[in-house]
Amino acid sequence: MAHFLCARQMLSQAQNLIQFVVSRKGKDSASSIFAAILETRGTHQPNFVSNALMSAYVDSGFISDAIQCFRLVRKHRIRIPFQSCGRLLDLLMKSNSSAAAWAFYSEILDCGYPPNVYNFNILMHKFCKDGKIKEAQLIFDEIRKWGLWPSAVSFNTIINGHCKLGNLEEGFRLKSVMEESRISPDVFTYSALINFLCKESRLDDASKLCDEMCERGLVPNDVTLTTLINGYCKNGRIGLAMEIYQQMLAKGVKPDLITYNTLINGLCKNGDLREASTLVGEMTRKGLKPDKITYTTLMDGCCKEGDLESALEIRKRMAKAGIEADNVAFTALISGLCREERVIDAERMLREMLTAGMKPDDATYNMVIDGFCKKGDVKMGFRLLKEMQSDGHVPGVVTYNVLMNGLCKQGQMKNANMLLDAMLNLGVVPDDITYNILLEGHCKHGNPEDSDKLRSEKGLVLDYASYTSLLSLSTNDATNTIFNGGSIRSEALSCSRR
């Protein structure tokens, strides 16, 4: 019937009929339907029907069937349906398989499909995105073989791909080839190279390249200048970053939110909170609203500078703006509160974080546990340990060291020894810090002989901290330890003489 409809130029009806057959037969039906088309063609040319079949598979998203249909058409020397091939190529290029798209493109090119630079560029971009620079370079080299000439986009794509993988020399070589081919490097070319130079902390070279760009009459865009600003900020050269910001304004280049957040982060790390706040005011006047990153950066900066009240005020402004705090914001505040020994508030902030559905990491729990232990509330520290475990955390040696230190400071040496046994039973391997904490605890609150016993049982090799613990005892205790400590005696005496 499809052949009959085609013979009478009823093509849309034929297409609908083939689509109906494909919908009924489903996937992996290309071979059987194509065989039926050949068997029933009679005196009719199967060109349109085979084209309709391939198109139906493309419309249904049955990629493997569409490819098989193309290969059957090619095998039986039927006219290649280039339109359907183009649609299938578009579908493949949108998929995750770069290799399959390139393989199919190569096949249809061999059949006379008209090549174009656009498709080559798309495929190069896909391979570069996947980090497959060799395959991308192969496609770049293929462009000329098909009588085409790489465009600026072609060069930029391959240069950017090389730069992302650290092949800076190849990036600059391709820039030279580009210039020799009388294709002028554009803003994107320079941006790719400048970005990599900044990542390598070659900021002076990046600045020179930016100057070269300006000398050629190109105006750096916000991305290029923000890249330079970010490079200077990361390397602590905030003054130069601010200079570039002023140049942006002078050139009429509008800084975006990323630019402002980059500068604010750099200023906060440099301890210049006043200038950071000034920038927030500037961006607000320019119609840019501070986002979660802006507020969190300011909050973290205030906490690190010991200005906890300002950090909490920023938190209020953040909530008023309808922006929810994230893990980074909560951790910054908890860290600041612990640093100020406001451990009750820190624990309250931890609860708030959990209520908001976030999962504090081990370091956050450890800060709060350490805060309570330093305050003498070791019981609360152990309660938080249990919460950690019930929340799916597997506490490591740092957590146990914090608790061990709390017990030893309180003189609870029996409990400290029990905690050590619990660590070993759980497979948590104690480190030098663990034993030094215990050694100091036994020296101050236990029997000095326990120190030697601990050392011999655990195979502890004394380090500077261990000697300090021993020699910090009262004169009589130190003397007893030195002369009665067996293997410790000669080492401690030697250390005291030095």
C-alpha cells in the first residue's frame, strides 16, 4: 500500500502508514520491515518508502534502527535519503555518544553527504567537552580534507580544548596557525588562553596577552576581565584585581554578579571587610542583587576576622531577602561561634542546620564537640558523637582525639583508656596525637608508671610532645618517672640535658 501511495504522489499518507508500521513493530524492527519493503516493491522504486522508514525511526527516537536502515539503503544501492540522514545526525550530536555521532557523520560523508564546518565544529566541541582532545584534533584536521577551511569557531574550540587539558604550548601554536591562515584571533581566542594562564598563576603573561588583545582593537568582555580578577584574587594581589575592576568601569564593560562575588571573596580573604561591604553597595546600586554566594562570603569573612555580630546580622539580611543558608554558611557561623567560645549558640546553629535538612560534615561536628569538651562538658561531646553515628557518620580519629583530650583534661583517665579500647574495637587507628594526649593525661592525673606501660603496650615512639609532657611534671614526679621508667630513662635524661 505504501508503494502504491508513493506512485500516486500521496507521500504524506505513505509516510503516515510507514510510521504506523514502525509504532506497531517497535525497536529492532529495521531489518524485517526493510526486507518487506524490498519484497513488495514490484516495479516501484523504493526510494521514498525507505526514506520514510528511516524518518519514522528518527521521529520515534530509535537511533540504532535508523542507522541500520541507512546501512541497508546503502547496501542495496538505493538513493541515500540525505534529509533523514541530516536529522539523524542532529539527533546523534545531541546524544551523549560523541564517537557514534562522528562515526555516522564519516559514513554519510563517504556517501556524498554535503560537508559543512558547522557540523565539524559541533563534533569537535563534544569531544573537547569529554576531554578527548586527540579525537577533536582529528576532526579539526579532517575539515581541510573535505575542501573546507576552519573558521574562527573551529580554532577557538580546539584551542580551548587544549588549554583545558593544560596543553598551553599547543594552544599558542594554534593561535599562530590561525594568524597565518589570515583568521584574526577574537575575544574568545584570547579568553581561553588568558584563562589558562591565570589557572597556572602566570598572571603577568595573562596581563600582557590582555594588553595585546586591546592593542588589536578588541575590547575584553566581562568574562575575560573577571578571569584576570579571579587570578589576581587567588594569588593575593587584590590591589591589581581592583585596578582591573576600575578599568572595566572605564571601558564601559559591565561587571556581573560573578565579577562582584570574585572581588568580594578576594577582599574578605585579605581581611578588607569594609571595602567588601562597599562593593556590595555598588552592585546593589547597579541593580544586581546579592545572592547566596555574596552573603556567605561576607559571613565567612566576618567570622574569620572575629566580627561575629556582623556575621549574624548578615544572616538576618540573608533571611529577609528570602535566601536560605547552605552548608557553607552554617559551617562558617558554627566555626565563628566556636572560636568565640559561644558553644551553646554553636550547638543551636547545628540543630538549625539539621532542621533545614542539611547534613553537617565531620569537621563541623568536631568543632562543636571540641567546644563542649573545652568547656568541661564532655558528656555533651559524647551525646553529639552518638548523634553523628546515628546520622550515618563514621567518626574518625580526629573526633575521638577531641573527646580523649576532654576526658584527660578532666582527669578521667579510666574513661580515656576505655575510649582508646573502643576506638581499637571499632577499627579506628589511633595516631601520635592520641597517644600524646593519653601520655600527658597520665602524667598529670594518673600514675606516672602508666605512661611507660602505655608506651610499651602500644609500641609508642616518643616525640617532642611526649618529652614535653614528661618534663612538665613536678620535679619529684619527673625524677621518679626518669629513674623508674625503664626504657624511658635514658631518652628522657638525654632530652633534659639538651
